Amino acid sequence: MSAPVTPPTPAPTAVGAQVPPERAERSGPPRARRRGPRTPGRIRRASLPYLLLLPALALELLIHLVPMVIGVVMSFKTLTQFYIRDWTTAPWAGFDNYRISVDFSAPVGKDLLDSFVTTCLFTVASVALCWLLGTAAAVFMQESFRGRGPLRALFLVPYALPVYAAVITWAFMFQRDNGLVNHVLHDQLGLGGDRAFWLIGDNSLYALLTVSVWKGWPFAFLIVTAGLQNIPKELYEAAAIDGAGMWQQIRRITLPALRPVNQVLVLVLFLWTFNDFNTPYVLFGRSAPKAADLVSLHIYQSSFVTWNFGTGAAMSVLLVLFLLVVTGGYLLLTSRGRKSADA
Amino acid sequence: MPSPSPTAPPRSFVWSRRVFLTLLTGFVLLPVYVMASSSLKPLQDVSGRFRWLPSGLTVRPYLDIWKTVPLAEYFVNSLIVAGAATVLSVVVAVFAAYAVSRYRFRGRRVFTVTVLSTQMFPGILFLLPLFLIFVNVGNTTGVALYGSRGGLILTYLTFSLPFSIWMLIGYLDSVPRDLDEAAMVDGCGPLGALLRVVVPAAVPGIVAVAVYAFMTAWGEVLFASVMTNDTTRTLAVGLQGYATQNDVYWNQVMAASLVVSVPVVAGFLLLQRYLVAGLTAGAVK
């Protein structure tokens, strides 16, 4: 729990003055240099990082770069089920797949746009709620009280549960006739006329949102809890001596101190929620109701249900372009004055 | 953790905390309660109106789940696939993260940025091409990647490897460099220093990464639903077997959900401290 959080400052004594200043912060190679000009050793040392990276590089190439290139190529092809056996023989389609995807007056494009808008709304709502619940819980639990340990463990259960097990349970709860939700709302509270449908129709978005928040907020809780451990206790003591109450301390110290943590957290939550496939797929099956048709599932359906991989690939590429722009813009906006993550 | 403030918290704070945490606990526990209680209900209880309390307790669902679908087989498949993906990504990531954390070399930044950015791509982006690659490889070389456990393990690396590398870089950065320097002064090579000194010191981070990778792989649905066949199906797909039949045996669905959840939840709660420590060092900088 108490792992150091900022990278420790390099020990200046270890390397000393022999090291050029710009090298002083990392001490692998300079050490080697200090021990003398053994040329074979130096060559070995220079190539060592690459050797260490080799397995990762090979796998990255295999699982990320090659598929990405193929994905882009696919998006320019008319790739239906007839060409699955050998996709390279599929005829070129030029920009047709893209044109179809963004032609919002035709059914395919309109569905994609609807799905995209739904996904954006859903993501904003889900991230906001996850962040709010997670932060509130973490802040309330920053200070020790009886039962805090078990409660913290309990709060992590939704995060630890396998998605399908958790979401299937929610699907059961949202069943119209034998589910808990309608039992409480209709039978016990007497709300509304008929029992509502939750997994089809307009309500499905609320059902999806509930499940997504239930599953997602513990991650925010986990990260914010970790972030709270970095706030020096002295700040609170000084504030208390100056007469600041609990609420004031939260507003003036805790929340501002969490800003760097929140920047990473919100981005990660956004990407996960936006790209989430598992939750809608288990909740609704292969095709989601229109009101809750998220982009991931929509692309899956365009590809594996209607067997048009080319269009699916074009939609994927468009999605990635959108995510790149959003993430890039977000990082630019938030990284001012901060060191970038790997510097 | 010691109290952040020497004075006792005001009553408004204590009351807000009590109300908020109670409501939140209810929200968290609701599905857990439904899962546990429904798994012990007779079929007529879960087919009719929902009941908070079962009309009678039965363990039949726990016996039937293994017969309705070949759950044990799915269990083994999930275990093999998630375990192999975890081990593979952790081992590869330790070497890569060590290189990035300890050495300055050309392409270091490009590598980390690339790894980091692949995390933001949706799984669906890799699913389509990997599916086609696997089908083509199978047709041209006869190596069955599509539908095999090996193929599924490879696809799971698309999310577990970048995350592992990213978290471990952060974690290794927090392991004092003096440690491996001392080891090298004492005659260890860089690899010796990594294996004998850095890896033992980074155990919490490595455990955290492993827990995360395993959990994600255990819960993964997208690749599992496309890349598996009857013999390699994992729990993620297999569990839907109960729900998509004409008769939905909800008590069995809930029993099976509970059974597949217990190992990961137990493991997670046991190793939770490591995960928090690992996330603290790796993600919250």
C-alpha cells in the first residue's frame, strides 16, 4: 500500500562527476562507461536494451502492428463472406466502405451515426457517474473508521467479478416478468402502469448505464484511493490549525491535489467505456436495442452478423481516428505544466 | 492510515459518510445477493415473480450446472487461456519494462508511446484482422489458430501485454536504481541484476500486473465469442449456454456465475494490496 509513487530521484553519489549531466538521471550505461573502454562489453551493453525488448517487439508486431495494417487494407476492400477464405483476393472498393459509413442519409451511415451519438452520451454519463461515486467513496474512506477495511474489499467486488457473470446477473434482474427491478418498482413501490421492458426499447440505455456504472466505479475508487495516499498529511494539519473544517479541507486540499490523478483516470475510464464490448454484448446479445447500440457492438454486428468485414473495418478505422483526435486533444489540454507520462 | 486531521470530523461529515456508504453498499451488494440467493432457489422461484426470500433452499442448481453445459471443460479452457496469456505477457513485459526503465536507447520513446497508444484502441479493431489472419494461416499452412487455445492466447496479448509493460515501467521506475547498480558492482551482469535483484524487489508490481491480466482474460468476451469453437470455448461464451436456450434456468445461470466468480474474486481480494500498490506506482504518477 505504501509503495513510493514518484520515481525516486537518482542517487547522485553513485555516479558522480564522471557522468555527463544529461546522462546523470539514468545510471545504466554511464556505469558501464565508467568501468573502462572494454569494447565488446560496450557493444553488448548498447544492444542489450534491444535484446530485452525483442520478445515484446516481436509480439507487438504480431498482435498490433500487422493487424492494424491489415485492418486498414481491409477497409479498402469489398470483403464479404465469399472472400473470408482468402481475404487478399477480395476486390478493391476504394473509399466505398468509408463513403457508406459516413453517408448519413443512407441506412448504414445513419445507424452508425446514431450508434456513435449513443456511445458518446452513454460514455459521458457513465464516466461522470463512475468518477463521482469513486471519488466520493475514496474521500469518505480516506479517514479511518470502524469497518473500513472490509468495506473497501467489498467495494472492489464488482471490479473483480468476471464481466459476464456480473452482467448476466444484471440481465436477470432486468427481466420483465421475473426480475428484481420490476418487482421493486412495480410490485413493491407500485410505480407506473405496466411492467417495463428493460432490455429492449428506450429503457435499455438506462439498464446499460446502471450496469456499466456498477462495474466501473470501483476502478475510479481504487485509483483515487491510491492518489489520496500521495497527499502529504502536513497539508491537512496545517489547514486544521488555520481553522479549516473537514469539508473545506476536502474542497481546498483533497480535490485540487487529485487533479493529476483525475486526468489519467478520466481518460482511461473514457477509453474503456467508449470501447466496451463485453457489457452490451452480454446484456443484450449479438444485436443491441437501438437505444443502447454502442459502437463496438455495432461494428461487431456489421462484420460478423451481416458479414461485411470491409465496412466494419472502415468503421473501426474511423473510430480509431476519432479516439486519436480526442485523446490527443485531451492530453494537450491537460499536460500543460506536467511532465508527459514516460519522460 | 492516520487521521488526516487532528480534530474529529464534524457531524455533517460523519452523517453524509454514513448515508452515502450505506447506499453504495446496497448498490454493490444487490446483484451479489441476487446471484447468491437465486442460485439456491428451486426453478419455480426463479421462473415466476422475483422473491426476496426463496420458498425453499436447494443445491440442485450447483449439481445441474455441470450437466446442462460442459462447464468443467469451459473452466479448464478458461484456466489454460487466461493462465498462459498472463504468464506470457508478464514475462515478456518484465524484460521490456526493465529495458525502458533502466536504459536510454534510440527508439525508447517511440516504443513506450506506441505501447501506450495501443491501449486506447478498441478490441474490435484487432478482432477483424486477427480473425482473417487466423483463417488464412489455417488455410495456407494448416496451423489451426482460429478456434484454438493458442490463437485465443495470442489475441489476449493485445490487451494484457501493453498494460503489463506500461504498469511495470512505472513500477520498475520506483525500484531504486542503487539496487541493481550494487548487484552489478558485485559482479552480476545486467540480466543477473534483473533476475536476482530487480524482479524480487518488484514482486508487488509483478503480482499486480499478473492479477490484472488474469482477471481481464478470465472475463473477456469479445475474442472468446469469435475465436473459439465447441472444444475450446471459454466460460465467457459457455455461460451464455444457459441463457439462450428456450428455457432459461436462471438458478443454474446464477449458480454457474457464482462458481466461475469465486476463484477470481477470492484471488483478487487476497492480492488486492499488491494491486493497489502496483497501480499506485504504475498508473498514478
